[in-house]
Amino acid sequence: MTNQHADAPSRGEALTVFSADSMGRLAYEDLVAGLRRPDLWWGLAVFDIRQRFKRSMLGPLWLTLSMGIMVLSLALVFGTLFQQDMTELMPHIAVGLIFWGLMTSTIIESCGAFTAAEGYIRNVPMPTSTHVLRVFARNIIIFGFNLVIYLGIWLLYLRSLNVNYLLFVPGLILLLANVAWFSTAMALICTRYRDIPQIISSAIQVIFFLTPVFWTVQNLPERPAFVHFNPFFHMLEVVRSPLLGAAPQAESWLVLILLLVIGIPFTLWLYRRVYARLAYWI
């Protein structure tokens, strides 16, 4: 009778060998597995919101209330200073702030998506991509509450429909797709470099004033470079113009499609590169 070596796999037990190629395949499989479990990341997003407003009487409606106060305040201030018609300024500011909040909150919160989920990543067998999707879903839910503000303003100031409103659907898809790849990339990079989230937060504060969120491009004699080359402007343009009854400019469609063509392959490559290291970085 021969003795079996202690380190050798027992009879009938498969030996798993990890290589660089297999880790890349596992990274892609992780992304697909996460996308196939909307019940998981959507449920976690709902749980986050419930915990945030636990024992609150209004619950998530506090978000809608605070956003509504911000819209009203900015509209009154800038409408008075620049003598602008409130029927045009109010919808412009409302839609701008609602979508600006969706974009920037998703990006900023994604910077800490993996570090905040350290316990899940190390102890719970679930796709790692779930944690970025969780942040994405959470902000989509908050965005849904804030849309109530737009509906109220539409009833007060707009009350007319045309074919341009249909362009909101492809515009929203382009916006969400670009926010998704950028947020995922930031989540990966910020897990490795912990100073990046502070840089992102500071940069977004500056970009807010360079983006026509509460001011309009029509007030400028000519469109400056910080608008032409500002991806946040183009993401706002493809959703705000349709909701105000106008058609977005072709430049904005082209810029966002180009960003997708560049950003999605880059994010897939980055996820493949760092997937095996995430558990060590957190």
C-alpha cells in the first residue's frame, strides 16, 4: 500500500489552477454575474435608503423637499439678478439640478463602493460588481423621487407636448451608460489610490460652476471651450432639452457616443487588470 502525499488532491477532487488568463475570464464572468442579479443589488439599494431614513416620517421625500427648495432658491436669486423669465428659468434649473445630482452623486459614492463593502467582498460569496451596481441603483431610486419636482414644474409652466419629448429616452440611456462606465472606473481606481476621491469631489465642485446647470448658454455671446469640451454639459443637454420641448444638438449626441466607444473598452480592460487585487486593496 502506498502513502498519498499530503499536498496532493484527493481522488475525485479537481485541482484549480489560476493564471493571468483565467483571472481575466473570471473578471468578465463577475461583471456578467452581477448584471444578472438585479434582485440582489436593487434590494441592497432599497435597504440602504430605508436605513438612511429609518424612523423618519417623510422618508426619502426629504430628498425631494431639499431639492425643491434648492431649485426655488436658485430660480428666485438668478431670476431677480438677471431679470429672466421665471417660466423659462425654473424648468431649466430644475432639470439641470435633478440630473446633476444623479450624475455627481453616483460618481462620488462609487469612489468608495468597494472600500465600503469590505465585509461583503471578503466574507460573502457574491459578484464584486454588485457593489458598484448597488450605488448606481441607489441613486436611480433617489432620482425617481426628485423627478416629482419636474412633474410639478411641468404642470405649472410647460403643459405642452411635442415629438422632442421622445428624445428623452435615448438621451437618458446615453447618460446612464456613460455614468455607469465612469463610475465603475473610478471605483476601481479609488480603491487603489485613496487620495483620488478627494480630488474627484473638489473637481466636481469646480465643474459645477463651469457647467450650465443654473445658467444658460444662450446668455453667452459665444459658446466657450469649457462648454464645448465639457462632457457634463453634453450629458445634461441630451436629457434637459427634450424635457423642455427642444431637440438636443447633434454635437452632444456625437460626444456621448464617442465617450462610450472609448470608455466601455477602457473600463473592461481596467476591471480585468485589477479584479484579482481588489480584495487585497481594501
